[in-house]
Amino acid sequence: MKKKVLFCATVDYHFKAFHLQYLKWFKEQGWEVHVAAAGELILPFVDKKFNIPIQRLPFHKKNIKAYKELKKIIDYNHYNIIHGHTPMGGVLTRVAARNVRKQGTKVIYTAHGFHFCKGAPLINWLLYYPIEKVLASFTDCLVTINQEDYQLAKSHRFKAKSIKHVHGVGVNTDIFKPVTDSQKNNSRKSLGYKLDDFLMFYAAEFNKNKNQKLLIESIALLKDEVPNAKLLLAGDGPLLDECQKLAQILKVEDMIDFLGFRNDIENLLNISDLAVASSQREGLPVNIMEAMACGLPVVANNNRGHRELIQNEKNGWLIENQSSDFAEKIKLIANNRQLKNELGSNGRKKILTNFSNQKVLGEKSEIYLEQMNELEGNLWAVH
């Protein structure tokens, strides 16, 4: 009889964006692969997909319905392994699977950045910390994607059977890679940019955490000294209008392109000179890993996710939420091509060494094989 695995997250796009190689890996091992999440995307390597109304907000009434549907799916299908992702996907999965876990099902949860961390608001600690601490007891393997979360789970004695650290979700270094100067110049021309523009790129939803206002203020501080600077901001979100108004107030609207939602990120990275990131909280940001894989230096706000990736003067700089410091480092890179290339090259090497798809697939498959071996051991114990 075929073994079965269930992957669960809040929305199905999460799997399309980050987890296809793991779905594929299970198929290659001969497993039946199921996915449960909100949305109607058709995903490859999936035998069954369940559209359940999981909501990001913890106390949304639709989560009660989602829980009941998920529990029914879990109880009916007799999964060997269940792997939960995203905060609410992880919560509902572990609560819904607590009975089948007693019967031998292995339950894995990947924390894509705990909402409680150094510098997080008190409300995050009051709300999310107790939930994660309790649910760790319903978890066979808690997977963390940065060292701060790993150390926190260990030091606070989260009672998962095992706690592991992996290097994120992986980056496709065949897609995200440096291009030649001639390719870069041709792409710039086709997108309407000048060859001597100094292009900075950031892809993120416009919200309070992503903090794009900091970047807009930084551009205003260097508009006279780096007049060829242009900030490319990809994404939509609740604070988009506010940021556009701020650009007008600071008279830098001609130096900032608000690109909206884009699905050609690799092309935009390949025309850029520098990646910037202003977010205040990150788990392990894929957008920065993709930029580094393309050979770009990075100037970013200092947080646990960025600290995992960026080393001062090695592949970029970490800034303490000050627009003046951002502007200073941007100016330094804009005026020194050799430094820019050296930082970018070091960043690419770091991704290839630790964060590539192949590297992370190796780490994840080791965890899955460990759980499979325990399943076999349990089977022999029963017989």
C-alpha cells in the first residue's frame, strides 16, 4: 500500500512559490502526495488537493470551518507524514492531527520565522509564543529556518520530539544567476532605463513591517549626490498609496518606480545594481536570497533573517533603521564599481554554499528520511 503525505499551509500559492521540489521528492520516493490550503491553483506532483478556507488571522471564524474540514481529511486518509507550514496552517494542522499522531502519523512543522523574536511587539509574544510552546508538544519535528528561532526553541525547551535547522526553502540558482553586462544593458533598454542609471530593487508587500517609507526617505537624502539613482519597488499592499504620496512630498517621485505585483523578478534583479530591504521582521527572506544569487550586494535593515544572510563589508551592510545610514551605504556602492562587484560575488558564493535548492533539498530530505525510518521502526514494533 502506497504511503501518503499531506502538506498543509494557509494558501496554496505558498507551495507553488516555495515547495514544489519537496512535493516532487516525495513522488520520486513513490509516495502519494496531498495538499490542503485555501485556493484553487493546480499544483504539479500532487495526487489530491483540498481547498479549505484557512485564514491568516488567528481568530477568524472561518478557521473553525477550516479546522473541521482538515480534521475530516486527516482522519479519513490515514497519512504517514503530515507537514504543516505558515503560522495558521501549522496551528490547524497540529491540532487536527493530534489523535492520528498517537496512532503513529509523523507530524512536522516548519516555522517560517516565529512572530515572536528579539524586538517583536509584546502582543506577538503574548499571542503567538504560548501557542507555539503548547503546540510543540504535538510535533515530531519542529523545523526552523534561521539560527535565532532555532536557539529560541532549544533554550525555551519547546517539547517537539526533535528541533532542526535548515537553510530556508532554497533558491533556484539556475534561474537566479548573474548576467553579462551586454545582457544587462539590453534588458535595461527594453524596460526603459538608461545604461548609467543606478538601479536599486526591493520586492515586498507595502505594509508596516516591510517599511518601504525608510527607503523613500533614504532616496531623498542622496538625490543630489547620486542623481542617477532609481528605486524599483515591486508589490502591492495597504500602504502603497501612502508611500506614493510620501515620494511626492519629498520630491523624489521621478526617482522611484512603483511597479505593482510582478512575476518577472529575475529580470528586474538582472537589470539592478543593488538590492535593498527595509523590513523590520523576517524569518529568512527569499527576495534577498534571490538577489544575492543574481550577484547583487545588499543593504538591509538589521533583523534576524537579514543577519543570517548579510555580513557587513563582506556581501553588503546591515543598517539600524536609519535613512541616513541607508543613504550613506547606497552612495558608497554607487560610487565604487569594484566594491559593488566584490560584494555581489561574495553573496552569490554564500547562496551556492548554503542556500541553493540542492543544498536545502538535501537537508529536508534527511529530515523526511529520519521520520520515515521511525515509521518503519514503529511498524516493526507493532508486528
